[in-house]
Amino acid sequence: MVLNNIINKENFDINWDFVEQIPEFNNLKKGGYHNQWHMEGSSWEHTKNVVEAAYNLPEWNDLTHSEKYILICTCLFHDIGKSVSNTLKEDGNYSAPHHAKIGERMTRYMLWNESFNIRETICSLIRYHMKPNHLIERGETDIDRTVIEISHNSNTKLLYLLTKCDSLGATSIDKEDTLFKKELLKERADALDCFGKPFEFHNEVSKFHYFNKNENDCSPYLQVYDDTNFTIYMMSGVAGSGKDTYLAENLLNLPIVSRDLIRLELGYVDANGKFKGDKKQESKVTEREEERIKEYCRNRKSFIYNNMNIREIYVNKFIKTIIPYNPKIECFYIETSKENVLKRRKGQISEKVLLDMFQSMDMVRNSQFHNLICLRN
């Protein structure tokens, strides 16, 4: 799907007739809304209201062309996750649990071949668009941590405007209260000097320490000394993205920990490069992988961790495992078009499995690593 068919890049008008024919958007007409928070009818009507609210923002004329484009696109897609998660509860209200995360994944899949930076800004805004509603429930330290995290993984200015439009586009008995909650995001981002830009840490080690050392009372202004003495280069991307090619051209001289290579070592791969083992053999692959990672870490030896690493739960588990060894972690996220992936992995991985990877992946985030480099080929 191409955004050129959806939005006019000159005046930012939405082609609603075209959008309505897209199944994911058409499904927004089904079901209802919560009687307290949304009385405007369907998610489809709410989406149109939110887009209209963006055009009428007092801040609209002060936005750059790029900011206007991204904001309108995000307003359009922000509740797309409700097309599959909206459910009727026993009290007669509708609820859409986890629709922000679901919507992030759906949008990424739908816009995969769009500009990477535009796509991921839209997706990150969708991911975080419910956060401001709950900021006031947190203590001051947690509020600042959430705002700083958003500033490194998304854009606090555009998120503030998106969530403001979300409230303005809803017919709610508590509209003033929801708008007040959005102002808290702007207030704290201004105070932390990260409104529309990342919070500035002393160095990359201080940033990593703040986000990953699980010290809730840690100050973002703490200056952490860089005592790392080896580096782990973590690759990320769906199968067939070009991770091996990048390594061959840029990081060839370092040892590699890879499930594919371990399967090959253990004889679990057929002539076509396809895994032929069972669950027991896959467990042996995991065991050897973990042993090798810990061996390199104990010896403070830099290495490459070359797996797909596209699920947040597994990336976080890996980081938790290696943090005690105090490495520097640099993540290289590599991607290519869906067409390239299907062509490169034809005969090795079924098309259904590959497309499922696109639909279920979690994008790696800047706050998870010392450095994050994203490349498309």
C-alpha cells in the first residue's frame, strides 16, 4: 500500500473513498465504543474526527511540512489496531485491549515499503499514543522516565499533538480531563528539554545505564564513566533482510554467535539450508548458543550476535543476560523489501512464515542499546 494513494502531500487531504476500501479501515466501522470515553459512534467516525482535529489545531500553521504529513498519517492510523481487537464486554461497552501495540505492528506491515524514517515515526507514535492518559497515575520519577523514554524512541512534540487530536476527536463526558493529561506530557518534556527532541544524556553509557540497569531512582543527569572494554554487535531483522551480507562487508573479522551456524555445526540443516531438527534438537541449539555467549562475555571478547532478534521479549532477555558483564551493545537493524525477502528465502522458509515475521515483529528501540543503527537495502 502506498501513502501517495491515501494522502495528498501538498495539502494533506485524505482520500477517504480510497481509505474506506482498505479492509483494515473498513473494519473500523464494525462494533462500538466505550459509552464514557467515546459517544461519537464507530472507530471509523472517531478516526475522521481526529484527522479533522489536526487540521484545526492552533499549532498547525507552525508545523513543518514533514511534521504535518506525519501527524495526519498517524491520526489516520492511530486506532487501526481496534479493527481486530475491539470486543464487546459484559457491561455493554466495547474495549480494545493492547490496540496500540497491535496497531503499531499492523501499520508497519501495511507501510513496509514506505520511507523507513516516516514509517517508524508513525509506528512509534501509535505505540505510545495511550501513554499520556496514564502519566498522572505515576510518581514524578516514573513520569520523567516515561517522557525521556518516549523522547528517545519517538517524538514527544508529535505525540503531544496526536493525543490532543485524539481527545478533541472524541465525544466524551471527561474531555477536559483527558486534555489536561496530555498537557502533562508537554509540561514535563519542556522541563526536561526534550520536547520534539531526544533527552540529552552525558554519554551513551549514561543513557544505557538509565534505561537498562533497573534503578528506578537513577537520575537522568548522572554521569556514568565509560568502563566498557568489549562490544557486542547485535544484528536484527527478519530472515532474508541482508544481515549476513552486511556482516561479510563490514564486520568479517569478529566471531559470530548465530543459531543458523550452530544448527549447521550440529548437523541439523539439510542440503537446501533448511532446519530439519525437532524441538529437542532446537533446545540443544539454544543451550550451545547460551554457552558461547557467556564464554565470550566472561573473556571480555567482542563478538557478533547474529539472529533475527525481532521479538522484544527475546531481545530483552538477551540484554538481561549480558548486562552483568558490562559490554557495550551496538545494534544493527537491517531490512529490505518484502519482495526481496521472499525471493532470497524461497525454498528455505515458506512465504506464510516470512509474512508472519513481518506482521508480528517488534522494532528494536534506541533506549535498549548504547547505539542503534538502522539500514535498508
